Amino acid sequence: MLKSKIQNHHLTAMLSISISLSSACSLFDEMPQRPKTPPNKMAQQFHSPMVHAKDYNVPSLSHNLSSKFSSTMLPLKRRAILHLLRSRIRENDILTAMQLHSPVLKYGYSSDVYVASVLVDAYAKCGFVEDAHKVFVDISVRDLVLWNVMVSCYALNGLGEESLKVFVLMRLKGFFGDGFTFSSLLSACSSLGCCELGRMIHSLIEKLGLSCDVVVGSALVDMYAKCCEIVDARRAFDARGARNVVSWNAMIVGYGQCGEGKEAMKLLSRMIKFGFKPDELTLASILSSCAHIAATNETTQVHGYAVKMGFQDFVSIGNALIIAYAKNGFIDDAFSSFCLITGPDLVTWSSMVSSYAYHGLPSDAIDLFEKMLREGIRPDGVALLGVLSACSHAGLVEEGLRYFASMRNEYQISLNSEHYTCLVDLLGRANQLEVAYSVLSNMCLKPDADVLGAFIGACKVHGNTRLAKWAAEKLFKLQPSEPVNYKLMSNIYSSTGQWEDVATVRSTMRTKCCTNMPGFSWIEIGGTVRSFVSNDVSYVQASEIRKMLRVLVTLMKKASMIDEILMDHDLAVM
């Protein structure tokens, strides 16, 4: 039977239609003489939902079929190419989708606007913006779909200005846009951090009557939240009558990004009350909020809910649990969460290394980092920041310098202010202030307040007024109205008896600085996170708290645990 080309061709098509794609592909491979026109039905069937429900090897089969058609140069029909392209994009096999560009050109489909739209989408998702642009400009007659994917391409790759330029050109060509267009534009505004432009687009959305679109509504919430306009984000959220999980997630993530952990958890309760089931993104965002406000009970509750709903195997949930437990003070639970992740990614390793460093466990952090390297995981800036911090806590100067050098020389990682701050702290703790000074003088970035503050702090510890003054002059220019900087230098001068300099610094502070914002701390009591502001007497148990503080201070004084002068000052304040 296999000797008959015609019978083989029809049998292959029949097998494809009847969902037996494996048999169809096998038969196609065994044909001694393949037909000039391939069974395009095979390609079309890869896009069928029924196929994906029954044939578990569809992704590999589609990939193999794409390769066979490309290598044999058999002519593919337009519909078959579209099915193969969509199948590869749906399976995130973007590289294979891009390889289909060659037969698209060969068989004359390069001017097809629909084929071009799918190709632009493939290039965009792979980050090849220039290639996407080339496909776009080669199409003389464009439809709304092609304009949309080009706007989305730039927005997806963080090129907000280019996205807006395409939109302006699109409007000039007579296309008003739809919900997809404006969702991409709002994403572009988020990447630019330009809230005012976002407000203008919001106004246009209202004018065109697209405000009821659920996707647009979610994009509006996301845009305002990423621009730290959380009140406007909530207003946009409340104005949408129809919501889906994406809408709720956008608002919950927004609260988390803006440090509003309590509001995020309130909204989660409301979301469940309204019958929406949180997904892995919701839970990961809530865990991030729990970490921010040190909500221990909520962390364990969300963990239990994740297990109950079957999300415990998601790497994103595991990563969020590591950070949440670590910041709540439970490093053993953080490590247990790390061990339960079956396929740890770079974020997983980095989170655990940073958690060990955060808890002052430098040996564990360094050992885990070295294990990560042995596993073949290439570190990023976050992982190396964690191991640098660990070296700083352990006083391992040589190891820290080696890791710092490897960032550029071995891993080609761009250094940022946090890396330099950690390096200066490492050198400062080891009293290598001249080396730290050399680092500050020759760093590839302009030293910011954090780097200079770390250096001044080290100078204070080791009594180096000269270098502290050099750094303070730069710091005062960067933050002329920050009282903490002046107080730090005042303390350095007073420790060496330079009272005239103390008076000068304090006079400058009174002239340039506003009133200090009172410091505060928080603690979880009875399942509720309570904040305590410095010198606040409004709390219902303020009197009892102050009495207990007096007892503790007296006991500490008897044990000679704190300086007499500081003790007298604290008692006077209380």
C-alpha cells in the first residue's frame, strides 16, 4: 500500500482528521515518494483543540512536521502555514515559528497581512523587535490586527515611545484602535512611568466607549499602580462593574508594589467572597505583601490555601514562600520551601542565598551559592548581591572581591549601586577605608546616597573624620534636606571633640531640613499587625508599655548593657 502515492496522501489526511496525528506523521515519514502537495490537513489539525486533548505529543509532532516541510521544501498552503505558526506560538516554541519565515517568503506569502501579523507576534515574543519591524514595513496594506501586534511588540519589549509613535501613525491612517490597542498603550505608559500620558489615554478610552472592556480595565489598574498612583488605580478598579481574575490580580499586585500589604490582604478576602478563585499570581503577590509587613499568620494561611488548591508545585509560589518566611524570621521554613521546589530556577536559588545573608548566616549563603554554580545555574546580579552581603557579614574580604570581579569578567553582569554599596560595606567592616575610597573614586556609576552613607558609616566606626568629610560633602549635595545625613556627621565630629564642626552641621541642618517624620515599627499581635509610632501616646495600652520599657531599661542599666548617657536620655524621653 505504501507504494501508492495517491493512497498514501489520502490516508494521511484521513488519519490527521481522525485525530491520529502520530500515525499520520509516521505514515508521512515512511512514504518512499512523498507527494508534491503535502497533506496540509496534518498541519491544520495541530491547531485543533480536540487534538491537544487527545494527542500528548502534539508539540513535538508539530515541531517535527515544521522541520520536515522546511527541509523537503514541499509547498505549504497558506492555511497550513498559519496553523503551524499559531501552534508553535501557542506552545511558546517561538524559534520554530520564526524558522517558518523562510517558507513564507519562498511561497509568496510575505505580503499576506494575516501571515505577517502572526510573524510579527512571534518575533515580538522572542525579543527580535527589528525583525518584527521589517515584516511590518514590508506590508503595504495593513489591517487593525497588524497595527495592534506592532504596537504590542514595542510595548512588550519596553519600548514605550516607539509603541506610541506607531499608534499615532495608526490614527493618521484612519484606524481608531480597539481594546487590544489601548491595553498595549497603557502597558507602554507603565514602562515609561508616565502617568500623565496614561491619563490622556484613559480619557480617550472613555471617549471611545471602551472603558467597560475587562482587559482595558485591568490594564488601567495596572498602569496606575505601576506609576504609584494607587488611589487612581483603586478608583479605576471600583469603576469596573465586570471583573475577572486578571482585574483582581492587577489591583492586588498594585497594592503589593506600593507597600500596601494590609489593603492587598483585604482585597483578597473580598475577591474570595465574590466567588473568584485566586490563581498562582494572586497568591504569589499576597505572599510578597505578607513579607513586606511581616504578617506571619497570613503567610501560613496563604501557604495552606496554596496547598489546598494544588498550587504548591508552582515555582513562583515556592519562591514567594521563601522570601515571606525569611522576612518573617523563619529561615528554617524558608529552606523547607526551597527543598520542596522540584525544578528550582535562578530566582529560587537567589532568594534562598539572599535569605541566608539577610539572617546573618554567611556560611550557608556562600555554600548554597557554590552549589548553585555546580548545578550549572548562571548567577545574576541578585544572586551575587546576596553572596556579597554574606561575605560582608563574615568579613571575607578576598572572597567578596573575587565574587565582585567575577560579575563583570566572568558573568558580564552590569554593576548597580547596590553592588557597590555592598562592596563598600565589606571593605569598611574590614577597616580598608582607603581601598573603599578608591572604589568610590573610580566606580563606573556616580555614587548615590546609599553608597556614600555606607562609606560614612564605616568612617564613623573607625574614626576617620577626613574621609567621612569628603563623602559627606557629596552626600549633602545629593540630599540637602535629609536630616539623617547631618546627624550622622554631627555624631562623627562630636566623637572626636570637633565641637565647632558639630555646631556648623547642626546649624545647617536647622536651616535646610524640614521636621523629622517620626519613626515607627510594627508587630503582629493576636493576628493583627499593629504599628507603633515614636512618642505616640494614643495607643490604648501606651501607659503599660512605657512602664514595661522603664523596667527593661533599669535592668539593662544594672547589667551595664547600654551607655549611661544614652540611658538617661531614653528615661527622660519616656
